[in-house]
Amino acid sequence: MNYSKIAGTGSYLPNRVVTNSELQTRIDTSDEWIVSRTGIEARHIAAEGEKTTDLAEHAARAAMAAANVNADDIDLIIVATTTPDKVFPSTACLLQARLGVKQGAAFDVQAVCTGFVYALSIADKFVASGQHRCALVVGAEIFSRLLDWNDRRTCVLFGDGAGAVVLKASKEPGILSSHLYADGSMGHILQVDGGVSAGKLADNPYLQMDGAAVFRLATRVLHECATEALRHNGFTVEDLDWLVPHQANMRIINSTTDKLNLPRERVITTVAQHGNTSAASVPLALDTAVRDQRIKPGQLVLIEGVGGGMTWGSVLLRF
Ligand code: UT7
């Protein structure tokens, strides 16, 4: 039996940090409101001219170094992004060229904040099938360019960044299960309506969100996903070493954790300093906890996400 296993992680954040204090000088908001409703204190924002592929490349190179692989080893690149640099080529193909990878497949996955969970699940199927041996799975976003910076209901919530993992074929189990879901009938509660069409920008190019509806869905499905992943593998909450949830809002994370009866010390959170980086949020949080040595080889880790689509899902893995 073939499995896939994470061999290395990496991440990257743009240099510029925008604090709540800075935002409150620009729009009608306050540090107190943002922290009490979301837990977010600051977010990183890409520089003008900095591209999603740039962020992805930094994260990918860090993951490749950690996994001790080079461009000749990688035969699959999947980039989860909602903010590609171009309509096409895909960000994955742009990244492949940057890294000097000459073989294998490269494509993007679009599942918004669940993008990395989707991409990791897809990469696992490709590697476990034996068709590919070494995948680079990246979540990279410049969400700041989808925001109306005068809309205080949305612009305070998001940030930019990238995270990556190298997923290799293995005889020992790494990825144990993945469960993916979508409900397209709820797409309107979190969307960017606009796009390029017939040479023009059609409809509203900014992110629109029914925050309360997203909040309700997120707290329900993240709990369901976590319970399902553990039960499917015959584990209980006591067996779980770490939960690495999508980093959108501390209240959503705490609700999920408390409903599971999981001690909050076993949850990785980066939302305070990163904001919601969409598809980059889970791999950024994962890499943070791997590098500070909280997540150790052999530990049981549950990652889960929820986002536009609406989409949601989980991956349970032995690190
Ligand atoms: O990856 C998924 C992405 N999205 C999410 O995860 C978002 C999920 N939803 C949420 O996190 C929460 O619904 C929010 C943080 C977006 C909003 O929190 P809330 O407790 O549901 O606040 P609210 O929308 O009910 O707004 C309460 C008040 C409103 O004022 P009024 O109408 O009661 O006078 C808002 O206008 O807070 C006001 N408000 C703000 N005030 C200061 C909304 N945004 C801000 C702001 N600063 N940035």
C-alpha cells in the first residue's frame, strides 16, 4: 500500500504589517472592535508589484529546503489560490517555471479558504495512487486586492501570505483521510461577483460577505468535519495532538474547539498576526507550529477549512 506523507513545510509573509491601530486612522473602526469580534491584531499586506507567484515561490522554496528535495524531484505542483496573477497560465505553471521544475503536472485549485485542504487531498490521491512521487502543494493569496478598503465590515478581516508542503510517497501512513464538501447554493454569502469579460471588468470586483451567515455555517461544519475525521479513523479527541483550523476568526476557532472538548492549548492559531489569508491560512499555521517545534514527527494532526463556494473539508494526518 502506498501512502503520502508531508516531508517538509514552508511559508512566507509579505514585509508590510498593517495593524488595527493603522486601520483605525483610515476607516471608522477600532482595535477594540476588531480584536473582540475576530481576535485579529495585524495582517501582512503585499507590496505594490508583488505577485501571488512571488509569495508562492518563497513558501515553496522553504518547504523544498525543509524536505531536502530539489526541482528534479518534484513531479506535481498544485497551487490553491483565489487570487491568481493571470487568468492563465495558472499560478502553478508560473511557479513551475520559476522553480525550474521540468517534469510532471501543474494546476491550480479554487476552493477559496478551503483551497489548501482541497489541494492537499487531491495531491494525496495522486501520490498514493503511485502516479506521482513528490508533490508541492501551495496555498498562496493576495486577498488585499479583492477588498474594498472603505468597507469596514470586510477589509479588517483579511491578509496576504503563502504556505507550502512537500508531499512524498511513503510506505508509512501520513495522510490518513480527507473529506471534502461543497454547497454551491450558498455561494452568495461570500463572493467576489466581478471578473474580466469581453475586455471589461464586469460586476462588483470587491469581496462581499454576509458575515453572520458565514459564521453560522463555519461553526457548524468545522465541528462536523472534525468529528467525522476522527470517527472515520477510529480515533477520539484524546488521540488528537493538534488541530490546525482555517484562521478566519478566533471566535469560530474557539467555538469549534470547545464543542469538540479539545483543550485550547492543542489548537494552532495564527489569526491574531496574519488575519484571514484564505487558502494560505492552514499551511501558514502548520509551518509556524512545525518550525517552533510544537508539531513533531509522529503526531496526529487534523487540518480543516471552510470558505467561499461554500466549501469545507478536513485532512487527518500523521506528521
Ligand atoms: O473564511 C471565511 C471568511 N469569513 C469569515 O469567517 C467571517 C465570519 N463572520 C464573522 O467573523 C463575523 O460575522 C464578523 C467578524 C464579520 C462580524 O462580527 P459580528 O459580531 O457578526 O458583527 P456584526 O456584523 O453583527 O456587526 C455588529 C456591528 C454593526 O453595527 P450596527 O449595525 O449594529 O450598528 C456593524 O456595522 O459592528 C459594526 N461593524 C464594525 N464596527 C467597527 C462591522 N464591522 C466593523 C468594524 N469596526 N470593522
